[in-house]
Amino acid sequence: KDGYQLYWCDYLSNMDSVNKGAHGYGAYLVSAILDKYYHENLTVDEALDIFKLCFEELKKRFLLTQINYELRIMYDNKVETQYVTV
């Protein structure tokens, strides 16, 4: 593949190329959301909406909650920081 790639590594050091992913216990809760809403040509706004859906789900179903997040959006020539409250 040309361009950037994302890899997922589990606790046994198995690694695979993926187009979306989550780690830890929260991954069990948000993987279905990522499967449903991810598509190849996501805009930044669509990705932020999916992010918010995932963290709303975690807020409802996970023991620990956090409402403020710092996101890093990587482009070819810059990295943009956004602060999101869910």
C-alpha cells in the first residue's frame, strides 16, 4: 500500500494492518460502532462524530468516565490538535 498505514497489536504481540481499531476493555464496547460507521473516505467531521459516539457509549457502559479529550489529527504536512468534550 502507498501512504500511511495503521497497525493493531494485541497483548500477545500479534500485529495486523487495520483501517480502524480500539484498545483495552473499551474496545469490546466500541468495535461495533466503528464497524458500522467507518468508511474509506471519512471526513474529519465524520470521524469526530464517530469518536463522540464511541465515547458516549463508554460513558454509559464503562466503569470509568472521562469527558474531556485531546485529539491529534494527522495530515500529510501538519498535526492539528482539537479538544473535545463528550
